[in-house]
Amino acid sequence: MRTFMILCFQNPPPLFNEVSATIIQAEKVTSLRNEVQIKHEEKYREALVTIKDDLKLIEGPDIKENLQDQIRHWFIECRNLTGTFPDYPHVEEGGSAIIFSNKTPQQVTEDILASQEEEEKNKKNKKKAKKPKKPKEDQEKKSTREKSKEEDEGWKMSPSVFLPTMEEGNNVYKDMWRNRDESWNFPQDHDPELIKQEKRKELESEIRIQVDELMRQELKNLKLAVNREKEQPVKAGKKKGGKKRKKGKKGKKGKKDKDLTADRTIESLYKELVEEGLLIRALNVNLSDYIGEYSYLGTTLRRVSIEPMPSLLDVRQLIALYGILPLGSATVHENAPLVKSLLLAGPSGVGKKMLVHAICTETGANLFDLSAANIAGKYPGKDGLQMMLHMVFKVARQLQPSVVWIGDTEKTFYKKVPSAERMMEPKRLKKQLPKILRLLKPDDRILIVGTTQRPFDAELQSFCKVYQKIILVPRPDYASRFVLWKQIIQRNGGIITNALNISCLAKVTDGFTQGHIVQVVKGVLTDRRIHRQNYKPLVAAEFMAALTRMSPVYQEEEESFKDWYAKTPMGKKRALALTGGITEKGKGEKKEKKGKKEKTKK
């Protein structure tokens, strides 16, 4: 009877909220495992030092003798084959490690002979006369053929930068770990033999540096004794000339990298930027707080040649790819395509500022605010603007990762400045932003993020030159609204019962943004209403009353964003990729027909 009551009325079973014994046991096991792992880590760190010291004492002298014998043998072989002693590799090139990297003495001698033969061939080729240039007609034919080939090939995906590293890791696993017998190592302690293998390589590289210095001197003595070759004074002259050139280059670099705040510390610059409101504290918002769902109708719409707006989870994924991963990881930043600037375009209330703060929270980045409204009246004049940007990007480089946010960025690229905003000088950064992007180096983990709710007010050409990637942030669709209502009500202390129709709320709120939904839920779920939920459950009508006082984002406004994006270079490329490059081929055919008509007229 009790189970019948539980199933019918959905009452929780007894001891539902109590933690089970299995969960308590699992927590104990995890804590014990963590303690063992920490002990193993400490032992491993100690073993790294002790094993290396032991190897240095026991195997160090033998390694040194073997290296010296190997290099002396190389001297003699080169002398017998070529008649002269070889030049010893420089320290910058890697010293003797380049010569003997996984090679036998026979292979080394073969390489020497091959390099000499190549040098002789190159000298002969230089003496030969240059080939006559081909006529212009042949070049034009080649260019037309290449263009036609490119059109036929179409768009191809570039090779992944991360695939080789994954393959390398897989090969290491196959070679070392897959067939390894670990039956003797039940407590999973460190393996001394593996540590010895690694430390032998380190020890050999350290000893090789010392051996290279000794053998360089020995080679000089051999050359003087046997070949009676003395150092020529011409080389000294070349070195002096090289030094002069380097000095000239340094002088040029000094002009480019002029430090306007060389006499100030980073702490003082940081303090000034905080006081001026240019360096602000990011809100504690995670990327997972940006709630949404995938658009499952996207593929079906594309089949009917209708390009749908991106879903909220698509936006979240792009923010992670272009913003969070490159800023948060130095290795990803080095290997991934370099993205210096990012634009988030969409109507108000869709979460553009939240995404900027989420990037900073996830990566621990500093947030600089260079919005037109924020910098108005600060650091006036050209010199003041230059000083402000210098300070911002100097601190951003020193304390990277950093995010430079430009809110309402369309104001910086206004077609025509409104009379009410002329005193604010919104276009101060227009000429400076392209220069800043050029000065950003590949090593700098600095991302410029712009947010806009009216991108069509800006000059398209200069706007798209500054921002490499454009992400359209849409209003939520039905699936996203359903998830939003459910999760935001629960996060604000609401209890969802059968009396509250979430599906009805999701359908009625078509056109309303995430900001509207959050505002409505916070307005309805007061402290008094949360306490009364047990007696009076939440109903959809309570939220409807608050929605009537808000204006939604209409379909026409969303279409205007899509039309604007279609005019951008990225939008045009996307349209060509979807149509398979048909439009490009059509244009090419038209041009060819026009050319034929002109020829016939002539």
C-alpha cells in the first residue's frame, strides 16, 4: 500500500535525503587514494634528485670518455676522407649532438662527403647563365589554369595542429605502456629504471657541453700542429662589421619600442588604471552559467537553403574555442590559429557582457574597459590617448592573460556621430585599434573583445578590419527558453511542480531574451513568495503579468542582424561555402563572356 502511495502521489520514499553507506565508503576511498598519491609524488620527486646524483658519480666518467673517443674518431675519419680537419659545430647549433644524433661513424662520413658534393654543384650552378624569361602570354595561361584549379577544388579544411601531438602520445603509449609488465609494482610506486633512462639523457647533455669545450680546443691544437693553419685576420674584420650592423638594428628597435613609462613600476601603473576605472574587476560568472540548448532543426533548415541563427550552445562553444582555451593555455595559444580580436553582436539582454566576464573568470584574466563611455574625458588629447593605451597594454602584457573589452563598439566606428554624443568623442580609438593589433605579438595572450547591439550604425570596412571573428548572439529559441525557465527558477529558490507549465512559458516568451527571463523570475520570486510555495505553488500566470511590461526582440530586428552579417567578409565566405562556390564560378563565366565579346568587337 505504501509503495502505491509513493507511486501515485510522488511522495519521496523514507530515508531519501540521507546519504547512503556506499557513498560514504566511496568518499573514504577517494581520500585515502589522494593521500597515497601525495606520498608517491613526494617519493618520486626525491628519487629524481638522488638517482641523478648516483648516475653522475657512477656513470659520469664513462660517458665523458665515450664522448671524447667518439669525437676524436670523427676528427680522424674526416681528415682521412677530405684531407682537412672539420669545423666544430657552434654552441647555438647544438654542438657535437647534431653530428652524432642516432648515427654511426660510417653514416657521419657519408654525410660529410654528400655535403661537399652539394657545395660543388651549387658553385657550378651559380656560374651558369640564367634561363630566359617566359613570355607574358604563357604566364597569363598559367594563371588562368591555376584559378580554374582553385575553383574546382573549392574549400578544403586545413590540417589540425593538435592531431600530431595526439598521435605522438598514442605512439608513446603503444611503445612504452601497452605491453609493460606491472605485476611487480602493485602499490604503483615510481619505476627507478624509467627515471634512469630520462636522467641519463639529461646527464649526457650536461657532460656533452663540457666535452665540446675541451674538444674545440683540442681541434684547434690539431689544426695548428698538423695542417699549420692559422686564424685569418679577415674573420676578425667580418665580426667587427657584424657588430656594427647589430648596433644599427638595436638603434632602430629602440625607436619602435619606446617606453613612455620606463621610470614607473607595474604596481603604480596598475593602481592608476584601477583608480581611473580602466581596469575593472570581472564578475564571478562561469561559462556553464550561460544556459542554452542546441538547435536540432538547424540541419533540416539548411537542406531547404535557409540559414538558421546559431544556438546558444553554439555561441558557448565558440567562446570556449576562440576565447577561453587560447587565453587559459599557453600551449593551445601557440598551436591554435591566432585570434587577436573578437566581436559579439546581438540585441540587448542576450548575455554579451556575461560572456566577456565568463572569459575572464574561466582564464583568470584581467579585464580592461576601453568603452567609449568609459574613456570619455580621461587622458585628453593625442598624447594623453597614446599614454593611456601604452599603460593599458603594458600592464596587459606583464599580467597576461588579459581581456580588453570595448562595450558598444559601434560608437568607435560611427558612420555619423550623433550630436548628443559629440562631446564624448566616441571615435578616439578608431585609428589606434588597427595599430594596436599589429603590435600584438603571437606570444601575447591578449584578446580584444567588442560587444555591440547596433552593428549596422558602424562603418563596415573599418569595423571588419579590426575584428577577426564575429559571433552573432541570438535570442533564445524554444528549446533554450524551456531550459532557461526551468534552471533560473530553481536557482532563485523556486520549486517546480505540476501546477507550473514550463512549456507554456517557453512558447509564450518567444522573442524575449535571457535578460528578460532573469528579470521576471527575480521580480516574482521575492522572499515572501519563496516561503509561501509549500501552501501556494508557482503558476505560469504570475510570470505572465511581469512579461507584459517588457518589449521583446522582434523577428525584423533579428533579420537585420543576419543581413548585416551577410555583408561582412566572414558572412560572404560562409555563404560561398554553403553554396559550394557556385556564385564565384558564375562571376568568372560572366567575365570570360565579356572578354570574348570585346575581342569580337575589336
